[in-house]
Amino acid sequence: MISFARILAPTDFSTHSEDALRYACGLAERFQAELHVVHVLSEMIPASPDPLLMPVMPPQFYEEDERRARESLLTAIKPEWGTPAGFATAVCWGAPTEAIVDYAAANHVDLIVIATHGRTGLSHVLLGSVAERIVREAPCPVLTVRTAPARTA
């Protein structure tokens, strides 16, 4: 029998992520699982031809960014989506794929539910797919949720 004790739902606060969070919340309620909602922040690395001229962001910049992300995580789940057995949030720093995979491993996550933005063509080649890399590198099963494109009448 399949069961999940801990479900991870990474979010970038987009509408795509919201759809995946809705799935994750419903699954967490159904399996009486703990739901972990994680947001990954990456340090801004200003580009400059001369490394000595690169501005350094003050620590307050990063602290404020993290504070806003933590506040947003607390309201990311809507009550009508279901009631997980437990709820945890985290803000991680780093590259999204590595941070999510590391979090899943460290917290013994049983399932990752992640949105896919459905990029194709050149944008997929240039930007890659975080979801695709997580599917390949995750220590557990991954459910990808793709938002259906809006239908025109």
C-alpha cells in the first residue's frame, strides 16, 4: 500500500505553483501527511566585467527578502484546499534544484509535488527545467503538476 508521511511542495509563488500546492494539500489531507512548503531564494550575483567594481548587497537586503518569503509562505495554503496532518515552511538559499533535493533528503520527504511551467523551445533550452532536474535527482517520487493553458472559445 502506498502512503506518504511527508509531502514537499516547493513554491515560487506563481499561479503554476499555486496549482501544485492545491494538489499537495489535498494529498496531505488524504494521506494524513505533514505538508512542507519551501521557497528557494538565490543570492543575486551582479554581473560586471571587473570583479572589483561588482556591488555587494548589504545583509539587510537578504534579510528583508527572506522575511517577505517567510510571511508569504504562511498564507500560501488556502483552508479550502484541505487540512494536512502537519504543516512546515522553510526558506532555503541556493540553486533551486539543489536546495529542494537537499531539503527533501534532510527531511525524509516521501513525495515532492512541483509545478512545471511548461516551457518549450529555446526558453526550455536556455532556462532548463527545475522540475525536470528534480525528477531526475530527487530521493523520492515526484508528482509534476502542469497548469492547463487557458481555453479560448
